[in-house]
Amino acid sequence: MRVLSLIFVAMIFAVSAIGFYRTWFTISRPAPAAGSSVVSINVAADTAKIRQDVETIRNEAAGLTGQVKESIKSDDQPTENASSTAQ
């Protein structure tokens, strides 16, 4: 159970770090009113940017898997030299 919770915390940390790096999330603090002791912190998520990055990853992964499938198909076909020596 302890290992599972550590993995969960590590995943949250990784997603947060990637999110801030890719500017999915931003933190801002507006200027406080004069004489006020209240501190406001705003956290914003750019869902359009997240969707755009996810779509880019999907397209690249599909392209890579397509290249692997084509490579496997071409490796399965016998070469001309192998078929001529078999005769």
C-alpha cells in the first residue's frame, strides 16, 4: 500500500511538472488592495493547450506505430535472392 501511494504521489508530481513546463497550468497573484491582509492566489488550467498537446502526441504515436507495422510487414516478405536460391 505504501509503494502504491508513493507511485501515485510521483505521478501527480510528474504531471504537475510537465503541466507547468508545457504551460498547461499557471499560478498568479493579483496585487492586494491597499491595507488588506488577504492574499489571493489564482491557478488556471489552459484546457485548449492540453487538448492540443494530447492530439499532437496521439498523431505522433500513430505515425510511429504505423512505421513499425510497415517495417514488420517488409521484414516478413522474402527477398528476391532468397526465393531464387530456393528453386
